[in-house]
Amino acid sequence: QVQLVESGGGLVQAGGSLRLSCAASGFTSSSYATGWFRQAPGKEREFVATISRSGSFTYYADSVKGRFTISRDNAKNTVYLQMDNLKPEDTAVYYCAAAYNSGGDSGMYRYWGQGTQVTVSS
């Protein structure tokens, strides 16, 4: 059974940090590119970051560039999203997803996790 499970969300003050994890099971995560997306209440889901299968290529939304870092440990079948200097506008449910190729289009992604809540207080 293919499954992606996010963890690491929580409540943090503005300027703080969180690290999200996306653990894959039922398939080898190195076979897929992985992306992070987020959805705030009343808003559409938006792209955050993506990483290629090997980890050699990464791409970020302008809103998080320089603050967030995506990485992967294929030996652990896990992808991470390090979030620093968090802002209240980063508050959202964060989802990880797997695709054959990395990109910012959510339609490219085949498998999705259930999401983890990130709340940033001002």
C-alpha cells in the first residue's frame, strides 16, 4: 500500500522554525520526485517546494525562497522541509506529494499525504 505520512507540524511564534518530515512507505521514495504544497483556510492549495529523485535539483515558490529548505534522505525514504523565519502567512495545512518528475503543478503529483497543520502566531 502506497502511503505518504507527514509529521512535524505545530504551533510556533513568528520568526521560529519547524521541520516537516514526509515518510514514504509501499514504494521507494527515490523513484519519485517529491513536492510540498500548502493550503490555508479559504485559499487554494499552493506550491511550496520540490526536490528531484536524487536530490540534486530543488525549486521553491518565491514566497518561501531563502527561508525554507527541502531535502531528502533516500536511505530513510523521507523528505524534509526545514522552515525558518516563519511568518503568520505561512499558516496552513502542509502536504507532501510524489510525482515522476519534479515541478510546481499539483496535477503532476500521483500520491499525496494527509497533511500536517502549521500555525504561526504573531
